[in-house]
Amino acid sequence: MLMEAKPSTSPATFVDKIVVPGDVVLDLSTFTNETIKLGGGLRQDRDAISVMKAGKLKFSKPNKYWVESSQRRYVPCMEETVLGIVVDCKADNFLVDIKGPAIAFLPVLAFEGGTRRNIPKFEVGALVYVRVVKANPGMNPELSCTDAYGKAGEFGLLKDGYMFETSTGLSRMLLSSPTCPLLEELGKQLSFEIAVGLNGRVWVNADSPSTVVVVSNAIMNSESLSGVQQKIMVEKLLQRIK
């Protein structure tokens, strides 16, 4: 009987490499007592983890894998944090646009200590920082304004400031660890607040409108730049406003 040799599916083989739909990047049968978290662009079929969209396979410690690509359309994934825009208010849910293929819903009780007596009042057009808690194909994603422990943390309504859209790849770069050179350099010289959604939306707020403009422009111009190039760009931008 002929036995077909299995291709190597060691995680290190594909991490930081370009992958395309259909590539099998992980074989769960080779993992022993390990829990693997899958982010956007990957799906599980028994022991095989395969790619759903073209991009670069990324890994973050201790155990999360995802496919990073610079696209405008967002594919919701559980446990990702996103910036949503309230588009309608119902009795039980807020309907929220998260740039995905379907409108998401945020239950009125999905807040820290949420009860029928203290339902938050969001107007249409309100910007909210939320967590994706359910993201099944063919269903509307479910959101929450709490972390995994039921605490509000940084989630909730974002007031004032300026929101703009980027690619999902740029959003992931801004949230990378250690801190990306762009935000590190800006933070040394300027005081501002920032919220980044993995759905390609960024919110910036500061006491000075000029700071908001500088930070926003720096982010929008940084996608194709290396770390060194980001630092040089920030230095030039800051020299102009001094």
C-alpha cells in the first residue's frame, strides 16, 4: 500500500511569508496540548488550518495566527476590536456598521453592569469602540462594549476627535507589539489619544486641532514606509509645525 507523504506544515515554514487561498499552513495533529487562536483569513477543517484570503501569515505570542493583507473590506473575526458607527437603534440592539459584509448588532445589555434600567443612549452616527464576540459566516456579527471579563475598559462611545479610514493592514501595523515606530515617535513629541480598529478605522483626539491633523496625516502616509522611513517622516512633519 502506498502512503502519501504529508507536506511540512510547521508554523515557522509560513510565518511572514505570502500565502494564498487553499494553502494549508498548520497541521493541528502535530501540536500537543496546545491551544491555537485563529485570526482573520484562516479557517479550520478538522486538523488542517487553511488560508481563505491572500496576504502574509502573521504570528503573535503566545499562540495567535492570522493572514495580514492591505484591504479595505473587513472580514469580522472573534475577539478583534473594531470601530463601529451606529446606524440604527432598536429595542434590544444597536445596529452598527463595522465595514464588514453585514451590519453588526450590539445588544443593549452588552455593557459593564448593563441592565434594562441603564441602557446607554447612542444617537445614529455615534462612533463606538467595540469587541467582536460572534462572527459566523452568513450571520450578523455580534459586538460587546466589555472585555472578556465583563469590564468596560477602553470600550464604549468615542466623543469628539476625528475618525478616518485606512486599510486593515495599516490598522494591524499600528497595533503591533512592540509599538510601531510611527506612534512611538509621535508620542515622544505630541500629546494625543488614539483608538485603532482592526476593521481599518482610526480615531484621533487631542487638545490642539493641529495635533490631530499632524497625527492623522502621518498615519495615512505611513502604510508603505519602513520603520526608519516612518521616523524620518515624523521628524519632518514636526519641524513644519514648530
